[in-house]
Amino acid sequence: MLAAALLVLNHVTVIDPARGTAIPDRAVIIEGPRIRSIGAAVRPGAGVLDRRERYVVPGFVDMHAHVLFPPLGEDGRPLPTYDRATSLALLRTLLLHGITTVRDPGDATEDVVAVRDAVARGEIVGPRIFTAGRILTLATLRHSIYAPVANERDVRAEIDHQAAAGVDFIKVYQDLPPPLVRAAIDEAHRRHLRVIGHVQATTWTEAARMGIDLLTHAAPWSPAYLPEAARAAYQKTMFGRVYWLEHLDLDAPAVNEMIDALVEHRVSVDPTLIAFRTKFWGDDRQYTNNPHRGETPPKLWAGFAARSNTADWTPEQYRAARAQWPKLLALVKRMYDRGVVLTAGTDTPFPWIVPGVSFHEELRLLREAGIPNAAVLRMATTNAVAALREKMAADLVVLSANPLDDIANTERIEMVVKGGKIYRP
């Protein structure tokens, strides 16, 4: 007999992302916050939910979600403190879309650690959080998620502060040169913290060889990867990324060397293709009139237009960006084919990236790049857990269709189980 306190998902098909297999007519027995067993279907009883023709997958992991929403002032610039109500609504939205874990790659240090811990205690409904603190940058920004640094001493002092505050990661930004990235990796590793890099002034190749642990976004955007004749005209702007793609040779020795370094040093990458799709198609009504607008916290949606960084592009610039989209997909596919560990992330809540919804869009974009359904599902689950170096949590998502047949089926969520509790969209 099964104890009434147990939750049993009965007659389900269990999807194993690591093996890419689907095992039918199983019973998943959940006891409190852990899975007690997965075995043959059981008899009906207390706590037994019959879920025939349903598919159970591990909880999804968004590896790039900034969970604290900074409100905007009248000038459109972020205010120094986060909007708690909007942030809590964002967290709940993520969970109801099957995202049971997030990695926040940069937020206001003390605030995000407090929210992480409140979620862990059950005081806030949302995914479990692993977080970096303020992002180390040369820029003197008045923004709660950035920590301006000017030299190695500043870098080490900021990392010491964040370590004492209890962060899980350190994040270095695109403008840090190699000596400061090296100092950050050294100091963070000394304190048993791993380093996330959104790096550009330091190349991905350099960062990998220095020992960086994780990289963000689909491309490095460093001029070192372009033909020498194309470097002088490259501008480090948002539209400059279109120029970078146009002039990139995917077969260039520097690109091959970069991918080799990522594989050799086991550096994981979250491509955040949705972050570029929303920029390259920023004039598309599917974003401004998105059918999921009602699921987005109102202040967050209102801030999209004010914060959009392609709103000043001309129609010709949008057309040029879209023309380079296949090359960005090809770069991600090249990394996958060569053995780079890829994970799924969104860069929520940046403009037009709808929390929760855009995670599933990201999975479809990875499939569009030519990556098989089973591999995309691994990126959303087991790859991410391995990159976090955490044990697989007893979190599950129940789907009404098989994601191994079509990755879009990850959206067909009937229930989410996190910590033994059921949440329904």
C-alpha cells in the first residue's frame, strides 16, 4: 500500500533526456520534495493521479534569467532599486511555464541573494535560483546590477564583497580586458566561486584558456574573429553585430581555435537565441502585439518599448539583420556539432523577451538551428544541471504531448511539480 502522503503520477510516459528515451506506463512516486521511485504503474489510491497519455520530463532550467525587475524613471533609465511586486510576478510566471530552476547571471547582490533564499524557504513562489551578484564592468553605470571596476584591486574587492554576501557565481562583462578577467577568475576560484562571462574585449578563446567556467550568448562579437581587413570598420554597437556576422568566416582558423578551446576546457554556453531574434525582428508586430502579453507583468511589458535597443534601426537595418540570422544559427550548430556543452537561456526580462513563453521559443530556435529534439531537451534539463554542478532536483513537468517528437510540445504543460507541490498553469 502507498501512504496517503505520497504523490503518484500514474500510467505516465517518462522521458529521459540524457538517453533520449520514452518509457511508457510508469508510476513516478514523489515523497515530499524527492522522487522516491519510478517503476511499474500502481493501483488507484489516495494521492494517485492517473495521467495516461501524458509525458513527464525533468523541470526546465533557464540559464539566463535576471529575476529582479528594475523599474524605469521618466527618462527611461532603470531606477536603483528593484520592483518587488513585478519581480515576484515574474518568478511565478516562470514556474508556471515549467521552469523550476533559473541561473541569474547578474543582479543587485544583496537583493537577489535575499530573494533566492526566500524562494528556498518557501516564502516566495518561483523557481529555485542560483545567482551572480552585480556584473563587473569598466563602465560607470548608475544601475543596481552593475559594479564599476577600474583595476585589479577593484575587481578583487568586489568579488570579496559578493562572496561574503553569498552569491553562487561571479559575472564579468564585455568591456573587461584580459588582465581584469584573469584577476576575476583567479579571485573567484580562490573563493570557490565560478565565473560567468559575457566577454568581448577578452575573446572567448582567451577566457576559456584562463579558466572561465561559463559563457553567455551565441557569439563572442570580438573583432579578433573577423578577417583583418574587416576589423577597422567594425563598430561595437548593436548593429555592429550584424556587420560582425556578415564578415565572419565560420571556417576561419580563429573560429575553429575558439571552439576547440571551449570543448577542451568544458566551458558551457547559453546561446540566448531569443535575445537576438527579438532584436533582429524588433519591428515585427508579433512582439509588439504578442498574444502572450496578458501573461506578462504590466510594468515589465510597459518597459519593453522604453528599453528596446533596436528601436532606432531603419527598415534596411532590420532587413540586413534578418539576412544574417542563418549564420548565427549556423555558428550555434557548429558549436553543438563539435561538442560544446550548450544550455538553454533567454536573457529575460529584456525587451520583448516574454518571461516563461520565451524559454519555449528558445527551444524552438535551437531546433531551427538544426539541433535534434532530444539534444535540445537535454540543453533545457540535464545539460543545465551539469553546468550548475548541482544534483537533479525532484522537479517535474507533465506534458500532454511528447517533446521528443516535436520540441514545441514543451509548451503543452498540464502541471508542474516542484518540491512535491503541484502548480497548474
